Amino acid sequence: MATEATNSNEQAQDASNSRKRKTGLLVVLFLVIAGALGVWAWYEFFGRWSEETDDAYVNGNVVEITPQVVGTVISIGADDGDLVHAGQTLIQFDPSDSHIGLLSAEANLGKTVRQVRGMFSNVDAMKAQVRAQQATLQKARDNYNRRKTLAATGAISAEELSHARDDLASAESALANIKQQLSSSKALIDDTTVASHPDVMAAAANLRQAYLNNARSTLVAPVTGYVAKRTVQLGQRVQPGTALMAVIPLDQLWIDANFKETQLSQMRIGQTVDIESDIYGSDVKYSGSVDSLGAGTGSAFALLPAQNATGNWIKIVQRVPVRIHINAEQLAEHPLRVGLSTKVTVNLRDQSGPMLAQQAPVEASFTTNVYERQMSEADALIARLIEENSAPLKSAKR
């Protein structure tokens, strides 16, 4: 009887353990299904509508300051990290040579204006000579006609008539010669004024170039920003095109985010972006938008593109740069630097935008007007010199 009771207890224990195992398996199965449903729901409603990468870096315009003329540095107006404003002097060259060239060009323009004035005066003088010679010709013609009548009656000799004919021919020849000279002189000034004469315009162009060369001995900041990469030193003799320093406008930054090619199928221009920078961490968040998607992968534009036509080719997922605009107000409140690391998350729900830009730009993306003053000052100098050297001749006469 004791044995039967023991067996009965063991069977009950086994049944209880079996039920517990089944219950545990059912709980685990339920949890797995619930977890799978949760993952599916998260992906369906949230996960598939965003793409994220931390392969993203702040970028911006690095405006290189390079000279357009040869010069020796005598002054450096800003150093690394300094704030400079558009038009502020950064580097000054020794202006001696360019100033001498400017003085020579000014003298040449004044001389040319006076020479052109002489051309106009010569034309007026020749017109007076033509009128005088026309009177001489008329007198010679009248004299010949009178002698021709008298010769018909025998009142004068044939020799005197011959002399009158020779005088008429000489007057006609002299008039033709003066008219030819007048025509040649008028050809040099026809349809021009002193200021618009080709010789004056050529001299003015030389003066304008000399003025610009002198003005370019002073290098100014084309934009407002912060100085970086200064390499120029005092006394250095620099050639045109040498990079002396850079100015970086930190209010014109953007982010270049390198997404995998598998992340781009739903990405469109104009989609909103959440941005975190490593310098501030998660405490500071920026908002932005997709400006453009790159026209090629990073490796395609590398200095040495990959050559895949080999037997040991291995497929590598490529990355495409995506430019992201940063909210200007947030950028002003929390400044960034070129090259900083960021993490970006693109919201893919808005699919209304295109993948590639559909219209060409209608205006320049970046402009500066700091050099317009140089041309306006040169034109003002030319106008003043022309007026000073043509004062007696207020208007052109043809």
C-alpha cells in the first residue's frame, strides 16, 4: 500500500511539473509574440519613417584670402580666431610700386585727353581753311571767266588767259587737298566726344587697371566671419593666388550627412531633420531640413576612385552625402564650428518633395559687394581727370 501511495504522489508531482512547464512555455511564447508585435508596431508607425546616421559633420564656406597682385606684406590686420567684418582690411602690401604705376597712368590719361582735344581743334581749323580756300577758288574762277571773255575779244593775250587757267587749277587742287586732310582728320573723331574717343578710352582702361592694382595692394575681407589658417608673415613676398588666410562665416553653416545607399529610397528634399552635436550633447537639439541629396557617392568623387573590375571584388555599402540646412536662430544661439561631429535623424513622413532638385537657381547663393567700391572710385578718378584736361572744350564739334 505504501508503494502505491508513493507512485501516486510521483505521478501527481509529474503532472504538476508538466502543467508548470506548459504554462511557462505559453508565457514565453506570449512574450515573444507580444515583443514581435511591439517591434512590428514600432517599425510600422515610427521606425520606418525615419533614418539616422552619426556619420555627419558640420561644413561651411571657407573663404580663402588670396592676392591678385605681387606684393611684400607690411601689415597684417587680423589673426586666427578674430572676428572681421566685410570690407575690413586684413593684409596690406607695400604700395610704392603700384602707386608709381597709378601716377604714370594718370599722367598718360591727361596727355591723351589733350591730344584728342588737339584733334578736335585741328578739324575746326581745317574747316576754316576749307572755307578760305573755297573763297580763293571762287576768286580764281571768277578771274578766269573774266579773262576768258576778254580773250575772246582780243583784249588780253592768250598767255594771260593761260596763267588764269593755271591759277584756277591750282586753287581747285589746293581745295581738294585740304578737303582730303579734313576728311582724314574727321575720321579720327567722327561720332565721338573727348571722353568716348578710343584713345581716351584706352588710356582710361590702363588707368583703371593701375588703380585696381594699387587698390589690390590692400586685401579686405569679402565676408563677415572668423579668421582661420593664417600663414602669411610680415615681410613675406607673395605671388598672386597664394593662400594667406581664410575667413569662415559661422552663420552660413550646414551639415553634410553621409547616409547608406539603402537609407535613401524614402528621403526627399524638404523633409525635417533633428540634429544633435557632440559639442553640446543631447541637451541642445537643432532643427533642420534636407537641402539636397548628393549626385554621387563619396567614393565616386574620391581622388583615387575604387576600381572594382578585379577578381577579388567585395561589395561595400556606399554612402551618399546629404546636405542639411540648420535653423539660423538656433545656430546663432548655439554656435557650431566647421568639422564638428553631429547625429542627424530625418523624418521621412513627408513624401511631397523631389529626390533631386527640379529647378536651377534663380539668383546667386552667395555674393559680396566689397569690391564694387574700387571700380566706382576708379571711374570717379577717370571722370575727374578727363574733365580737368578738357575744360576749355565743353562739347565736341564735328
